[in-house]
Amino acid sequence: MPDQIPHGRYVATHVTPPPADETEHFVKCPACGGWIDCRDLGTVFAHEGPLPHPAADRPQ
């Protein structure tokens, strides 16, 4: 279940050269407007479900 994956536990590593800029790791969620760190599988899955998404990822 996606909601059972803890944030920060499964972090991706690159098989190609890493992005030139840290911002390339983030995408904006079209549903809530929050920023998703695509390296963190728990955060990605948290944004797959219905609203509300995690408050920490929403714009402050």
C-alpha cells in the first residue's frame, strides 16, 4: 500500500549523471500545487492518493 511507505526511507540513486541543478529533482503536483521530491518514493506515492496531500509538501 502506498501510504505505508515511510518518507525518506527509499531514496533513489542515479544510473546516469545527476541533474545539474537540485531543482530538477522536484515536480509540482497538479492536484495540490505542492512540490514533490521525486527521489523519495514515499513522497511520490503520498501524492498519488486523494486530496488532501501531505501538508509539508504544500506551498507555505
